[in-house]
Amino acid sequence: MRKNIDIDEKVLTKLKLLSAFEETSVKAIMEKAVSFYVEYKEKERLKALSDEEKEDLGLLLLMQQSDRTQVVSREEVMDNLN
């Protein structure tokens, strides 16, 4: 996806310097910075969750990974619970 954004000249100059030091493109530096920020915010959000909310989120993630084509009978579920 290609988007045009306005960047302050001072920030752009710093980005260009960083890209020269890192021997990479300004675009790659910006992508790294955005990815780092998003990851930081996700971790910050997870820390703010209560234990119950963390358990709910974990269960949701496990449920999303499950194979929806497999069917288990009620008896199998009850046997495993005992």
C-alpha cells in the first residue's frame, strides 16, 4: 500500500541520517519505527488487562487456532472433563 504523508523537515533529516548509518532506506527505517511502536502499544495494552481478561484473550486465541472441521461428541468431552 502506498500512502503519502507529511513529515517535518527536522525529522526527515534525522531519518535520512539514520538510513545512511544503517545502510538502509528511509522507508525501511520508518517501517521499523512504526512496527516497534505498534508492538510497544500492544504490550502496554496487555499489561493493563486484568487476569480474567488475559485468560479470556488466551482462550479466544486458542479458539481461533482450532480446526473447525473436527467434531467431537458430547460423551468425549464429558469423558475428558472427568
